Amino acid sequence: MKVYGSHHKDLDVPQLDVLTLLFESDWCAAEESTKLHVEAANPRNSITKAESRDVVRRTAHTLRTKYGIGASQAGSDVVVCISAGNPFIPVLFYSIVAAGGVYSGASTAFTVNELVTQVKDADARLLICSHDYEQPAIETARKCGIPLSRVLVIDAFRPHDWNLISAADRSRVLDLADGLMLEWTRLTDQEALQATTTCLMYSSGTTGLPKGVMISQWNLTAANVCGMHITKKFRDQRERGGNPFRFSTIAHLPMAHIGGITWSSLNPFYLGGTVYWVEKYDFDTFIEYHKQFRLTCQWSVPPIWHAIANSPKVSDHFDSLDIAVSGAAPLGPELAKAAARKLGCGKIATISQFWGATETTGSITGVDWDVLDQTDSTGAPIPNVKLRFIDENMKDVEPGQPGEVLVSGPIVCQGYHNRPIATRDSFLDGFYRTGDVGIWKDGYVHIIDRLKELIKYKGLQVAPAELEAFLTTHPKIQDAAVIGVEDNVQATEVPRAFIVCKPGAEMQADEVVEYVRANLSNHKRLRGGVVFLDAIPKSASGKILRKELRQQSVTKERRASKL
């Protein structure tokens, strides 16, 4: 077995639950007065570390006493949250964990039916939403048999007067000014830390439909300490050089994304800085907020770096930026350099990359922020993480040869919720199978392909199996297959559908496109086009041969429409 580790030394990860790590340990740089979360549109609407501690304990008391979250057993009661960006949503995340519950973020792009699927699969006991998603949440609750008294609406517009509103009677269920407090359970036992689930984040994993990824207390603590080591190392170097680094950024990833959890909710504690929350991402306001708040650090995805590189609107908006990081999908070296030219008054030579997964609580590898010659790499493993590279016969490949990347370490999730077979199939000898194909070269990882079927459109996940199952519900469609194809203009993958019509049925590509557009989330639209075939190529076991679809001859296409 060939196992590779980090050039960073392994860290002595503290045996602490994540809230104790954030609020009470010396590992985190945030001071009591540090403004952790701020509403970008109204900077007066903010919360400090000291204030958030009290709000978390009071909110946790309400969740426990009024709704029974965590009353029977920690890590079993799921709370589904569907919310636009606001400074209260990360505090709610801490509060759910403090009550002993399990946070499960749902995409704001979801239709009601998609939300129903997640709520039922998670067996959620409580729904929390922002005001703009109240009606979908209410409809979801009705379809799932959840009483309206267990649908709560976030009211976070008035500074220092945040609340949750009952969808049943419009009552304010929190009393943050004088309410009783619930102390979270302090965990120091390794077995308890590993066994206690904190999050249920949905991902398609290596293949198939979305599944609930169970993330433990230990996963979150390790992801903070190990995943942010590169950041902390850079901060300490700047301190020693007499040029302190002050972390500030915009949170534009949703809290249904693992990046929203790690980057936007945990980072401000660990780095002692501020996250500015925007309700919804919009490019123009995104760049203006950078200029207004003179932000120093930004994690983003390739389509946004592509927009920055090519937009004539960007001038001095990112002059204050010290660090730029890209993830969720590969970023080409030319694009990285082109975007970097518009950042930090020229002091940023390139955009650093990292690679990770929901199943690994975020980062697996990352490029050190003081390293400038690894623009074609996703970096080295973070501390405490081990990697393997295997071929299709499950045999380890030699360095420099491509293989599926396997990961082990404290960041690897507990498994999939109620999916023992999927959990079993996703692990090999204690290593999680990422489904990504990479090369190990000189201590760095180069991701070159993906075995897994998952499509990532601008960082949002699209499961081909889900689209395929939906397409075959159309009365004219007999069979369907979906793959991701690169859209160089948008610098992202887009879904392309291959369709087999039922005997005697005739369809136009526009009909297929409209069927998806009218019923599924925007990011699942067939932006890669529609191709009609006589038959979907499949193996003897019935598995779709996606590689063959990618290589499909033009002569086998009956009609194609490119959006």
C-alpha cells in the first residue's frame, strides 16, 4: 500500500467539541469584541463573539425546551434550514449543534419537491427558513406531515433584535434579551466526538442520487484545525514580519454547501476576522462590497474568478485583497493568472487552489499561500490527512501515474445517513474513495479527471441520476442519460441530456429543455444541450457508459440543440 502524507507536520488536534473549540479555546484567534458576522447591506446588523455566545445558548434553550431538539439523544434530531445569506444563519447553525441537534442545510435553488425529498430522507423534526422561502417551507411541511408550528421563519433585519417567527401564529418564539440559557455538552472523549453527528449535508458522493453526509463533532474540529493550518501559517508569518493579516471576506456560498459551514461559519473564529453576508450573490454588488469594506481574503469558485478576469467593471475593487483562493472545481492556470492581475494591486501573483469534498468536511489539499509556482496543482495534503492513488483493479499506482484518489484522516465523514451499502461502497480499507482521478508528483496533488458522475455547475451539484430519473417521467421519453460538458464561456460544467424517445413519439430539443426548466432548479437546466439517440449505451449490468457518451460519434446523433 502506497500512502502519501503532507509536507506539514501532523497536528495534535484538540479533543474538544467544535463549540468549545470556537468559544473557549486558545486555538481560535477571535477576541470577545471581534465582529464575526455582519450584514453587508446594513453593517450595523452584526454580532460579536461575546454576543454570539449568549445568543447561541439562548436559542439552544428554545430549540430544546419548545421543540425537543436534542432532548432524547445528541446527534439524532435533524433541523433543515433553507435560507438566504444573513448573519443569523451561522449563529443558528451553532445553536442547533449546542442544543444537541443536527444541522441540515437545503439549497435555496430547490423546488418544493426537491425540498420534500431532503426533509423526508433526513426525517427532519423542524424547518427553519428565511422570509423569502416561507411559502416553499410551508408547502413542504404540509407534504411531509410536519405541523406549521414546527416551521420557523428567520427575522434578522433589526440589529440586536433577532428572532424566529412561528409560521402557525406569527408569534416570536425567541426571547434573546431575558431568556434562559442552555449550556452545550462539553465533549473531550474521542469516541463521543467521533460518534456525535452535527451536520447532515447532502451530496451525490461518487455516484447516484443525493445522500445525507453525516459530519461529526470530531470532523468539524479537525477540519477547522487541519483545514485552516495553511491560513494560520500565513497569518503567523505576517505577524512575525510586522505586517499583520486581518481576515475579512464575503460569504456568498450558501449554508447548504460545506464551504458555507467551514469557510463562512468556522473561519471567522479561527482567524479572528469578519464575514460579510449577502442575501443573494450578485456580481455587481459583490465587487462593490469588496471596494466598500476593503476585504482582505476571498474564497470563490472558477466562474466568479472568470467574471472578475473578464469584466470591464472591475478596476480597483480588489486592491485590498491579500489572498485569493479557488475551490469546488479545477481552475486553469491561465485563468488563475488572468484573474490575479486584477487583484491586490498586483501583489497577488496567482490564485491558490484547494481540493475537497463534502465527505471530507471541506479541504483535502491546498496550496500554501506563500507558494507561487503550483498553479497547476490543488496543493499538498493538509496535516493529518493520508492519500492513496489506485487503478481500476484497486491496486496502488506509482507516483506520476493517474489513479483514483483515496483519503483517510479525522476530516473524513461518518458515512451516509441510512445508506449502509453506499457507505460500504465508498470506502476501501479505511480510505474514502473520492471518485476524482489525480496524480501524485513531488509532494503535490494534480486532479486531472473525475470518475464520479457528479456535475458541478458553478459550484452547485447536479446529480445525473436525479435528472435521468426525472426525464423518464416525460410521457414521450423512454430512456435518458446525462453527462457534464465544459462550457468555456462560463468556465463551468453544464448538464447535457441524451434522450431516447418512445416508439412513435416525436420530440424537439426545446421540449426537453422546457420540461426541466419548468420543474427543476435553475442550476439543473440542460445548458449543455439535448442529443437524441436510438439507444443509451450501457454495460451488460445496465450501467450507463458515460465515457462512450462523451465520445459519441456525430453520426449517431439524430438532432442536437446547443443552448
